[in-house]
Amino acid sequence: MALMSDTALPARRGRISSLLGLADLQRGDRAPLARAVIVLLAVLTCLVVLGSLAIGPISIPVLELLPHVPSYFAGAGEGVPQGVSARDWIVLMDIRLPRVTLGALIGAALAVSGAVMQGLFRNPLADPGIVGVSAGAGLGAAAFIVLGNTVLAPVMALLGIYAVPLAAFAGGLVTTLLLYRIGTRGGITSVATLLLAGIALGALTGAMTGLLVYVADDQELRDLQFWGLGSLAGSNWQKVASAAPIILTMLVCVPFLARGLNGLTLGEAAASHIGIKVQRLKNLSILLVAAATGASVAVSGGIGFVGIVVPHLLRLTIGPDHRYMLPAAALLGACLLIAADTLARTIVAPAEMPIGIITAFAGAPFFLWILLRKRGLTGL
């Protein structure tokens, strides 16, 4: 028995070290593949950004205009550079570039939030949209849209352009905390309880949002309709300025959680024994997910399935190591959402399809496939 324990102990330590990234890469590790995928995703994202900037009802010479973009920000956006078409410049700087920037930020935020939630709950079905976090964030934003000129006017005046994103953050945070409290018992998260709790919380926040719709005026109704399917229409630099600080803070902080999330795959008790401060990890993860989801919902409405599709695709490709999963998720999420938005504004041009329809068409079948795969009905 002693010999067996001495033999098994190094193997267990090696597994823990590999998960936490504390040992050299072992044979068969997918780290080299993960690095290559991250580089490819970075190149692909750049190409998708250039294509999205160029494609539309009006085609513009993006490569000729981009060298003038730094001077736009240095000069506070005053004037049109010499030798540049005024129409093309306005289309690029006032319409498409803020829209693509916002799409990249939101796509990255939703994908990374999904990856963090799946690592935190230790199952591939967690997603801010599916489990009701996005609905809670939407309720917070809707409250300020409808009540911002009356009951919440003092708060609106104090917070300015950050009022709606912060309200959405608060709604997402409360929903996430409730979800975690309901779905987790004794350190074990039940997938069935998680999904059912998400449905219940989504229904409750939907009912409260419906009450706000009932008391809203015509202008507020038009603004609230924006939340229904999600869209990047109406993107401008003010929206970018309101969401970017919150989302960028989350994207900068999340990589520091990678080793903790890797250790959490062993279970909370085992992770605690190997030195991970589990409660602090959970609190910080919940805070960052709520902040990023809230800021995203505040400026784009509810865009579903990005947070479940992207991490799962990457997990199948590069493995579950969060050191590589999180940056890859940010790139792939940004790439997919920009591509979906480009399709949304060109497929029925000159009209525009809500981006939430496209992500739902792509994400819903994928979600069903994940459920069937987990039940062993796909034969995989």
C-alpha cells in the first residue's frame, strides 16, 4: 500500500502542476497548438475588422483612410484630412469605426464572460445569456432608460454617460450572485438547477422589464425595443467611451484568474488544499463577469449564445487550459460578433437585421448539440 501511494503521488502532483501551469509542458500538451491558434485568431480578427470597415451600402477605401485615423484622435476629430473624400471619412469615423470597435469589445466581453462562468461553475452550459445574467443587466439598464428623467434623475445627473452601464452592471451582479447561491450546494454546482434557476430569474427580470415597458412613453419604448434582439445600430464614440473602460478593465484582469480557474477544475476542496483562495477567486470572477456583461448589455442589448459557443469551440480545439482559453476567447468572440454584425447590416440592405437573430440562429443549434453530446446521444 505504501509503495502504491509513493507511486501515485508524483502523478497527482504532475497533474496539479500541469493544470496550474507550474510545470514544463508535457508530451502531448496542446500549448503549442493553442499559441498557434491565438496568432491565427489575431490575424483573422484584423482581416475581419478591415472587411467590416470596407463593406456596406457604401464601399470605402479603408487602406487609404486608416493612416489618417491617428490624426483624427490627436486632433479631437476636427476636419477632414487633405486628399480624402469627406463622405468616405464621415462613414469611416462616425459610423463604421465606432461600430466595429464596440462590436469587438462586446464580443470579447461576452466570450470571456462565458469562459469564466463555465470555469467557475465547472460545466460547459453556463453562459451570461442562457442563465439570466444578461436579462438582469437589461433590467438595470431599462430602469434608468424609463426612470432616468424622473425618480432616478439625480443619479442620472451624477453618473452621466456611465449611469446606464453601471445600472446594467448592478443588475447583472445581483442576478449572478443569486444564480450562484441557488445553483451551488456544498461546493457542487448542479447543471439542472443552474439552468432552471436561470430560466426562473430570466422570467422574473423579464416581467419587471415588462412593467417598465408598460409605464414608458413613446421615446422610451423605442429605446427599450433596442433590448429585445440586440443590435449595434446607433453605435457612436460616446457609447464606446461609456463601455470601454469597464470591458477593458475586465479583459486586463481576467488572465490573472487563469491558474485559479484551472485549479478549480479539481473541485473547490482540492483547489483550496493546493493554495488557491477559492472564495476570493469566486468573488472576483462574479464581479468581473457582471461588470462586462452589464456594460455590454447597456450599449448593445441582449446578444445571446456568444458566451457559450466560443469557449466550447476553443475547448474542443486547444483544450481547457484557461491560460490560453481566455485570450483566444477574446479574439474569437470579437471576430465572430464583428462578422455577425457585418452580415446583419448587409444581408437585407438597405434595412438592417438585429444581430441577436443571427447569433441565435447559429448558437441555438450549437447549444442543443452540446446538450445531446453531454447525454451521449450524438455518438461522439
